Amino acid sequence: MPEESREYELFINGEFVPSDAEERIDVEYPYDGSVWASVPAGTPSDVDRAVASARGAFKSEEWGGLTPSERADALHRIADVLDDYADELAELETRQNGKLIREMSSQMSGLGGWFRYYAGQCQTREGRTIPVENKNGQFHTYVREEPRGVVGAVTPWNSPLLLTTFKLAPALAAGCTFVHKPSSYTPVSALRFAELLHEEAGLPAGVYNVVTGSGSDAGDPLVTHDDVDKVAFTGSTSVGRQISAKAGEALVPASLELGGKSPNVVFPSANLDNVINGVIKGIFAATGQTCLAGSRVFVHEAVADEFIDRFVDRARDIELGDPMDSETEMGPVAFRDQWETDVSYIQTGVEEGATLSFGGEQPDDLPGECFLQPTILTDVENDMTVAQEEIFGPVASVLTFGDETEALELANESQFGLAAGVWTEDMRQAHRFANQIEAGTVWVNEYRTLSYNAPFGGYKDSGLGRENGAEGLEEYLQTKTVWVDLSGEVDDPFKLG
């Protein structure tokens, strides 16, 4: 880790600029608590400057005047730069949130795929004509797709650049410009990202701006700004509700990717070797710090005892340590407040009748204050707090069921509906279950895998809208219908049509 802390500034209009605020925010390495960077605590006036920059770029010939093919070229340049700098960006991500370097390296090496996919979308989107019957069909009526304008995006700390890319790549493909407020825990990678996109990939000044700071001082002014045309947010359901309300009051469209309490459902025919790996992947590989974590594990009673024994044995062998070490299997919780939240949920679970079958403690042989053993709660009932509320930590709740009907009822008995896993070798059963479960993404005999061309988003309290795929691009476009009268007739001004 660096011995001295580096001071970063805001990135507005294609360059680093000082904030109007004197206060700064320290950035810590969760592994040992060391401070290695600081960023400005941005202000509403900083947001004003960033939005004005984005508006100017949106109207400019350098960006707003580009053809779809020219935008595609820009996205391809971004993808190439991200390929070149993937290792550096992965290290920045791990330094900020303590996630495994092996996971961050995988994420960063794949970012270019998102921009290349949406570059292709630039050149393949088409309008359409509508055969209206007004005036005996004497109209040429067609539909255009146009960019919404300036996007205000607020992103979380758990997978900062990946979740930013979910928004930025389609926004740029649509022709929008972008003002980004990253989490105050993980702001540095966004600043470096912006620098690379402008200085290395040649993005015109003002297309992508980054204002760091708190939610109240920078986030709220961004999502309520009267010159922002679209809001994109990933984070907790509680904050999402607030943002949705504010955007709705301003009549600004908002896409919201929110919390989850995703079920992993294990049927008797499942391959338990595969199941154990998948459940570990879903809840412990990212220290449970992912919205799609498979935190509710429903196991058929016929295989429950064997599953629990094997699950506990595998959890006991998970290697905790420095996330920069490629051999480490689980890193720290990202910050102390989240650690305390996780521990509080574990205590609540035990108080409500769950059994702590493994974990729940802070190891005494690791530095810092943020390590927590992978934790398994058994004898959990579906109405317990740990089975209903998002914990966002390495805590798995194991429940049992007797048949498919009960499993479906239990899995759907949740306010959330982001993702689900189904483990069975009976493909008829797999499809029946996938069709009826209330979730935006369902994996069969796999868990926690995503792609740029596969839509992602939630049912119920897990959000509004979709990211990735063609649906992700549609979030940043608006539709215009144009009617051209071919008849040459003079209308009756008092008659519609």
C-alpha cells in the first residue's frame, strides 16, 4: 500500500478541478484501515458546474453532432483503453472496497465488452413507420429514438465501475452525457475512469463528469437538479424510494436497481458438489456484498442434513486474508459500519431462534476491524428478520421445504425480487419453477453470472427498469412520432384526425 495519501480533485469538463468545498473525504483500504487517498466533499455548486458541463457537451457538435457510427467508434476506443488499463483499475477497486483482486480483475477485464456491445447497438437500432389510417392512409408516420439528455447517476461501493458501466455504456450509445456521483467509500476509481476516457480514449470534454461527496451534499442536488433529464441509481431500496419520489416530483424518469434477498432453491435431484460451489459463490465469494447475493438457501428436507454438513465444512475452509493476494478466498467487509450491521443481524437471528452453525466472529489473526467469518444460520424460519431483510454481508440463512409448491411459496414470500437460483437435474421442474418465481433473473444450476447482452433488474422492491441488453439502452432513449401529411388537403380545424 502507498505510504502517503494522494489527494484527488473533481473531474469536470474534461479535467481535474478543485471543489468549492474545503472538506475532504478519506479513502481507506478495508484490509487494514490505512488511508491511501482523499477526495473533495463535493457541494451543490460543484454539481451545478458538472451538469452545466454535461449540458454543453450534449449540445456540442463534438458529441451531440456525432453520427451513430461515430459514437460507435468512440465506444470502441473506450473499450480498447479499458482493456489496456484493466489491471490498474482492478487494483483501485480492491483498495477501495476490499473485494478480491481476482474478482475485480475479472470485472475490469470484461468492461470493454459492455462498450463494444453498445457500440454495435449504435449501428443496428432502427426506426419504424406506422401505417396509420387517418386521411385514408395519406400520412407518412414514423418513429424516432432520441437521447434523453443529461444523465445523473449515483452508484454504490460494492462493484463501483461495473455498475457504473451498466449505466454509462448505454447512455453514451444513446448520445447522452453523464454526471456521476460515486459512493464516498469508493470514489477514486471513478475519477481515474473519467481521466482515462477523456485523455486516452478521446471522449469530448463534459461528456462524463465525476463529483465526489456525500449523498446529501452531492447526490441529492444531482438527482433533483432541474437540468438533469434522466436519473440512474443503484443502491439500497430505502434510498431508491427517496430518489424515485424526488425524480417523480420533477417528472424525470428514473431507473433503480435496488436491494435483494435472493433465494437459492435446492431440490433432491441436484448435484450437491455443484450446489455447494454455487451457494458459496452466491453469498461468500463477494463477502455477501452484492445486491443479488443468494442469502436465502432453501433446501429440500431429504437432503438438508447432508447439505448443511457439507456447507459448514466448506465455509470452515474458506481462506480469509488480504484481498490483494490471489490466494485469498474472502476479503473484509468494506467498512466498519457495515461490519457492525452484519453482526447485529447475526445476533438478531440467534435471538429469534436461528442456530449459528458456523462463523459470526471477527478473526483475531487478521488486521483491521472489518473481517467477519463466513456465517451460516440454520433452523431459520421465513418470517425471521434474517430471512426477510437484506443484510449485505457474508451471512447465509438456511431454510427447509417439503415439496415444490412449498418451495415456491417460501421463495416468493419476500418484498424483494432481484434474482434466484434453482438447483435440480429435472429440467421440467427447473422451467416450471423459473417461470413462476418472482425475480428478474433466474439461474438454473449456476449463480451470480451476468452479461452485457442479458437484461438485469428486479421485481417488486428490487427496482424499476432494466440494465444491460437492448432494454438497457432503451432506458436512455425517448420516442418521438412524426406525422407527415401526404394528402395536400386543407383540414377542417374543428375535426380531430
